Amino acid sequence: MSKDKDNKKQKEYTIASKNLERCLDNMTNAYSTYDCTGLIPSEPVNDAERESYNEVYNYLPPDSKA
């Protein structure tokens, strides 16, 4: 390959890398990144199980009696 083609490919790679980095940065700022999504695999079967999940992560609204 010629030197110009090598330089062009390197610039394209650099631009693509920066775009990917920006996309990943935006994704890590998503709310769900910091949330415990998937915490509860199925509905708790009793109050003790519900309370146990709630000790790990307070997922219920304040007035909820779920």
C-alpha cells in the first residue's frame, strides 16, 4: 500500500475508535448502568423473601405494600 493509503486508513481507524469511545461513554451514563436490573429473577413468594431483596436494594416505592 502507498503511504497516503496507510495514512488515510490510520485516520479512519482513529476516527472510528473515537466514535466508539464516545458511544461507550454515553452508554455508561445510562441510568440502568447504576441500577440493579435483574436483581429479582422471579416474584418473591413470601414477605421474608421480599424483605430480603429489599435489604439488598430498596426497589419498592415508599408507600408500596406489594
